[in-house]
Amino acid sequence: MNVLGSTRVIGVFGHPISHSLSPVMQNAAIRALNIDYVYVPFHVMPEDLAKAVEGIRALQIAGVNVTIPHKERIIDYLDEVSEYSREIGSVNTVINLNGVLKGDTTDGPGFIRSAETAWGDLGGCRTVILGAGGSAKAVAFALARIGCKIVVANRTYKRAVELVESLTAAFGNKGFEAVELEREELAGRLENADLLVNTTSVGMFPDVDGIPLPPDLLHPKLMVYDLVYNPVRTRLVDEAQSRGARAMTGLGMLVHQGALSLKMWTNLDPPIDVMEQAVIEHFEKATPSF
Ligand code: NAP
């Protein structure tokens, strides 16, 4: 990578940041596109967020991704925020338009794009979401926007109720439901579901034997999307496929959300396969158990 005086800087704000996969896949895309950009990790402490955002303007950084713990609070420091980001109260991409900072979110659209690339149109699908954290909200709102009916099941039931309340406030009473993350509750809902999305961290490295629901509830008509991407094959995906269901892990969402961000900054279509391969190669080197 050749960093020159003309090179435009993009990057990611987070705390911690050293584990981020974004520099790996974004710089791979930048090399493949042969454009004069570099993607840099910025370790931004929570108390320094306002100054860091001011730095985007002062240093004429073209844009940044935003990750934990800044996705919600950064909204206060931006000039404009997309409707979808406003709805979910979270921003993962900042675009610097000549000093005007615009916030948007590519997590939900990245999820939809990767799932629809594999499985076709998801409009109106009956969905069960496991989990009610930040990624559940991004996915739930993206699915609600395309008319999906959504059941949210979470270990902490109260958070599932809160997510359903915010869906209902945004989209009206369209059959959103909160349930406990328990066998009896899930069994009936899954029987009539098309799509199951795991947004809990269960099954993530090093807990690779973890599974967020009893596997015998999985059935061949389900599409199963596990947001966990490390490992790139999770136990949930294995169990789903062994029962004849279509299933995938979160690598596709990771890459598509990154590609959508890069497109916002450069107006170019990033090479999805190159970005995906860069992440896989990084895991092969970094994770002994991979
Ligand atoms: P988060 O906001 O912290 O939410 C975590 C969720 O997991 C909560 O609903 C939590 O339930 C649940 N949970 C945690 N441990 C559990 C357990 N032992 N049993 C049952 N439920 C449990 O995290 P997040 O940002 O949404 O991320 C969640 C997962 O998605 C992570 O694995 C992350 O790597 C992955 N992710 C992937 C992508 C991608 O691009 N593929 C993007 C974002 C996130 P409680 O409410 O009860 O605590």
C-alpha cells in the first residue's frame, strides 16, 4: 500500500479497537480497487469522542466507521443523521461532506443484502430473532422495513419487550411479539417461521460449542442466519444444515456492511469476494483453532 501526500484517510473509531477486522477488509478492498485511500484504526476513549469527531473535520478525514462503545453517543456530535439511524439510535458510518458530517448505518442493510444475495427476496418473511442488543435492533428494523413479522426472544425478557415496543412505535402494530428465550415459547413460533436470526453472542469463539436454542427446534423450511462470524462455521449453522435448513454465519453481514460504508465514501462498488477472503485469511493466521 502506497501512502502519498494525496492519500485520503478513512478509518474506524472504537474502544477497544485492536481486534477490529475493518482495517483488514477495507484495505484489501482499497488495494483491489486501486484507489488512493488508506483505512486506519483510531482508538478513541469515550471521554474523547467529541474531540475525535471534531478531528474528522480538522484533519479532513473522508469518513469513519463507528464501533462499540460510540455508536449511539456519536449522534449528538453529527450534523445530519439518516432516518434509519435515527430510528435505531445508532450510527456506524460517518461521511464527511466538505465539513458537514452525516451519520448512517450499514449494519441492517448489510444483513439484508448478504441474506438476500444468498436466499432471494426476504420481504414479508416471518422471523424469529434471538437476542435484543444493538445488532438485534439493527436487524429487526431492517427486516420490519421490508414488511417482516418479527418475534424477539431474549434471555432478559424486558429487553425483548423494549425492542418490540420501539418496533411498534416506528412501524405500527404489525404483529411484533416479545417472548422468553425458552423452549416452549420458541417451539410454536419457529414452527411457523421462515427465518431465524441469532443476534446473541452464544457460539462465538472461544465458546464454539454454544448454541442459543435447543437444536431439535430447527426444521428444514427455516433459513438460519447466525450473526456470529468467529468461527465462520458455528454449531448453530452445523445443526441447522444437518436438519436440511439453509444456514449461514455473519461473515456476509460483516463484509456487506463494510462494503456499503466504503461505497458511501468512494461511490465505488467494493469487491465483496476480496473483502471476505481477507477476513478468512486473517482468521486463519490469528485464530489457532480456526
Ligand atoms: P449486545 O448488544 O451486547 O447484545 C448481546 C445479546 O446477546 C443480548 O441480547 C444478550 O442477552 C445476548 N446474550 C449474551 N450472552 C447470552 C447467553 N449466554 N445466553 C443467551 N443470550 C445471551 O451485542 P451485539 O452488538 O448485538 O452483538 C451480538 C453478536 O452479534 C456478537 O456475537 C457480535 O459479534 C455479532 N455481530 C455480528 C455482526 C456482523 O457483521 N456479522 C455485527 C454486529 C454484531 P441479554 O439482553 O439477556 O444480556
